[in-house]
Amino acid sequence: MQPTAHVDTFARDHLPPENQWPVLLLDNPDVTYPARLNCAAELLDRAIEAGHGDRPAIWSDIDGTPHATSYMELRALVDRSAHVLVEDMGLQPGNRVLLRGPNTLQMSVALLAALKAGLVVVPTMPLLRAKELKQFIDKAQIVAALCDVRLADELSRCTDPADEFFCADLQQVRYFHDDAPESLESLAAGKPAAFTACDTASDDVCLIAFTSGTTGTPKGCMHFHRDVLAMCDLFPRHVLKPTADDVFCGTPPLAFTFGLGGLLCFPLRVGASTVLVEKLTPALLLQIVERYRATIMFTAPTFYRQMAPLVKDHDISSLRKTVSAGEALPQATRDLWRDATGIEMIDGIGGTEMIHIFISSAGADVHAGSIGKAVPGYEVQALDDSLQPVAPGVTGHLAVRGPTGCRYLADERQMKFVRSGWNLPGDAVSIDADGYVFYQARADDMIVSSGYNIAGPEVETVLLQHPAVAECGVIGAPDDLRGQAVKAFVVLRPGFTGDDAMVSELQKFVKNAVAAYKYPRIITFINALPRTETGKLKRAALRAM
């Protein structure tokens, strides 16, 4: 590894041992980067040097009115904010910073400023509650937070010594989207419009992206500056093929690497623009395409299915390419979207551990029922339980390796995800003789609903805190709209009645404890849970029920 620029070396110190890393395929001109590299400078400063300074970088939809921020204006906002982080907040390279906000210009500025200052960003979704934020803050020993002021309530619990979710490591919070004198924007307004990017190493950690495992215990995926560029220089370059004239739009949060890449990094890398909207419905997303003449869209299959019947009411003739990821794309949804728009979907499979999409195909390379092929720069195989390749067409464990890969933050599950140099995402696939990958199912019990990963045991833990619940088991039930819906089987304590009122009460209870998208949409009351002789819950039996 290169000499680090980090003064606070926590991130590098807590990388897994290198003998537990996957094999990294770095002998590739697409991902050959200099030893010293700051990804924010590469994305923003290089775009300006290439002549894109006066072009729009980020479109903000303000009450239905388009507002463009040019590359030059964006860099000034980023650089002024970086001065605040260093001078007013006293942050040092390597400090971990929690980012909390919806998809807005301000969230993008905070993220890019932190990266440029050599900090390690930990983006979080707006829906997360104090309980979940505390897990991230404690695990990554986060010392500061940049938060949209409208999301202050849950985060403030983490700074209150009297609250059960108090975090001793979190020393300061600076709010944005705020005109208060001490807000990030107010302080930045008085700073110089130029900031020299921190001289980070290409393999300095710049991002810790958290994902929930099947146990519900968060796993922090650590990515380097070079990894952020690699996600821009492989799938987009070889499959998506964007140009500076493209206008990106979509739904994934910037806190997801799917959204970080598709709605911020990819467009900046080619001098294109992106439309950032906080809350999107299927109808509103189509309006955004029409209003901004958007050309590239990123969202989950659920949205495409809901948008298809609405297409006829909107002029989306500008739209050229649509990318689906986050959950399995049913062939019926692909067909429905193609029939409605004439656009062949670009499906993809990626993962937080890999940072972005590593299997995909577009246009004439799309094969019915297949996700696609390995993105150039990656290798994929289907392996048996002994990690030996299976024959073409035979189902096995998906294995992938490339220039990016899994490096968990101080987590023993590293040795489960990475074995024999391969990343094993936990998917069952078959691969035909031509290299096309056919998705079968998740190999674990993760519930994927509308693109969100939901750990059943985490929902069970919340339900069990309700005084009416004796036992419960949570699984993913097939759902035409969401792919899967969270379904809870509940055994009630004596004296409680399993009626509609109890269903509503339990659903509200979960929503108040964790992110609302995790609540069980279906609750079935049963007398006893199916268990093994050793007392383990038989989830397969629940799914059969």
C-alpha cells in the first residue's frame, strides 16, 4: 500500500489483513491510476480542465422549476465547504464523517467536500432512525456529522448524553440546507472559492458504505479513492457509454453506492449533468424526464413496473437508456417496459461490497432471462460448495473478482464473503457457455423489497420488544409490485387478540423503531413457530406456509 495521507489512521488500521482480501485485477489500462489520487478532485477538477466548467453539473428541481449549478459553481461550493470542514470543524484527513440527507445539491456538496478534504465519508439514508445511526457511528468511530437540518431529530438523539442512543465518539454536527449562522452553507459563504485537495493515496480509504447482513448487524464496506474511479471507468464506459450531453435521473439514494455512482459520480466523470430530486413517485419521475429531457435513468424494477402504464401520458422521447438494479428484474417487467417505451432495459447486479455493477449487458447483447455478462475488468464464475467451477448451465454460487472487492471494517464475516480470492455475494446463479449469467435466488435470507435490503432478524428483534409478541419469524413473501414483501409470522402472548387492530399496532411499532420501509406489510398470527430440534427457526417452513 502507498504511504497514507491520513493523520487519523483508523480506517487503514482496521482493514482486514491483506491475505483475507480478494484477488484484485489491477493490470488493466481502464483502472491504471497514479499512486496519489483524490477522487473528488478527479471527478470535479478534471471535468473543468476538460472544458465543462460552464456546463450544468447538477439540476435541482425547486417547486417544479429547474435550477442548474454549473461545474464551476459546484466546485466553488465544494471548495468553500472543504475549508469549513478543515478550519472551523478542525477535521483531519482520515476522520470519519457521517453524511445524512436526501438527494440534493447540498448533500452532494457535503459529500464531495469531505472527500476532497481527505475525510472518510459514511453516507446514510434519510429514513434511518437513531438506533441504526448509532450502530454506524459506534462501528466506524465517527467523530463528526454533516446533516440536512430537516433530519436533525434522529441524529440529535445520538448527541444527547441522556438518550439511550448517545454516541460518545460523535463530537460535532454541522447542518446544511440551513440558513442559520453556524450552518455549513453560512460558514462556507465567507471562505475562499479554491481549496487544494488533500494529497491522498489511491488506496487511502475514502468511503465506508454500510450494508445490513442477514443477522441485521451492519457491515462496513471500505472503499479506496481508486475504487470510486473504477466504478466510473468500467460499467459506465463499457456498458452504459454515457457522454457529456447526457442528463441522468433516478431514485436510488446517494447513500447507496447504486445511487452514488449512477446519480453523481458517473455523470461527473464524463462532464454530464444529473437531476437530484428528494422524493420521487413513478409519475413524478416521468415528469422529471419530460421537464429536463433526461436521457439516462436509474431505478429499481418496482418503479419501472409502476411507470409503464403511465408512459403514454408523458413525453419521454429524450430517454435513451434505463438501468435496473437493486433487486432481481423479472422478465415480465422487462417486457412491460420495452412494450411501453421501446427501450431495452440494462439490467445489472452489483453490491455494496463490490461498490457497483459488475454483471450487465445492453442493447443487442441482452439475452432473455439473463442479467448479462461480466463487465469488462471483472471475472465471474459459478462455483460448487468446494469452490470448484460447475458446468455451464448448472446452478452454483456466484463468485466475482475485479479491481474492486470486499474489505469489511473489522468484521469476521470477511472470511465468509471472500474465499480463495473470490468475492461470494451469496447469490445462486447459472452461467451458460457464452458467459451469460442467469440469476436464481439469494443464497441467504435477505429480503429485497423495492430495492431495499432488509434483514429479517432485525425486524424480529423489534417485534419481540412489543408486549403482545411471544415469538415471531420474518421472511420475504413474493410480491408482484415490490419483488418481495416483509411478512411476519407472530405468536401472541395469552390475553392478546390477533385481529386487524393488532396488525396495525405492530406495524406502527416497527415503523417507530427502525426505518419505515422495514415494517412487515403482512402479518399472520400462528400458534407456534416451526423449529428444529435444536430450537432454530425453520425459515424454509415459514416460506412454505
